[in-house]
Amino acid sequence: MQKVNEKSPDFMNKKIKVLECIRQGQIGGGESHLLSLVENMDRNRFDPVVLSFTDGPMIDRLKRMNVPCHIIPTLKPFDISKWKQVKNFMKQEQFDIVHAHGTRANSNVLWASRSLNVPVVYTIHGWSFHQDQNPIVRNIRLG
């Protein structure tokens, strides 16, 4: 098996496997953004997979678009009891990059991503960082 590196011709032909992660499967601002992003992604270059922490109409729509969707149920941010499950899922799927949408999603994938050395892009949907909040909470949310 030939190792693919940035100097090999196969490097440019390899699809980038992207984990799009969001806190819920309902339709809202961040979810509408994720739908539009995935819908317009160049499938010749990118292989999107969605991880949500709840089911809902957004998941149904993505499945109709033939986008693989996975649900690890939790309503909690920083749900440490789910981190190992997230890590096992990510390890099995071998993502090239993670795109976390919102603080709740980021809080439940960041540990796994870092421990697997998978880069994370974090898009803030709503502002969860305030000068007057507890400094510990603020620092954790900032990652």
C-alpha cells in the first residue's frame, strides 16, 4: 500500500472526509447554515458526514440528500459521558477535519478531535461568550 503524502499525485485526488457536527437535528439558524453548506459542497472533493446530538427534520432532509448522518443522543454541552463514544465514532470513520457548529457541538467533539489529532474548524452560531459570565465558563467555551 502506497503512503499518500502531499507530494504524491494521489494526494490531490483524495476526497477530504469532513465531519459536520451540530447540537441538534431541528431546523434553526446554525442548522440551516449546515444544510446549505453540505448541499453546496463539491462532492468530488469532499465527503461530508453529519453528527448531531438529537434527531429531527434536518437529519431527515440530509438523509434524503444521501448524506450519512449519525446521532449520539444528548442534550447537554460538555457531556463527558458521550466523549468516548464520539471518539470511537471518529476513529472508526477516520475524518480528515471536523467542522463544529456552535458551542454545544464543539464541547462534545473537541476532546475527541484533539486526542485523534484531527483539526477542528469552529463556527460560532450565536454568541456564548460574555464579559460578565463566570471566567471559568467563558474560558471553557472559548476552547
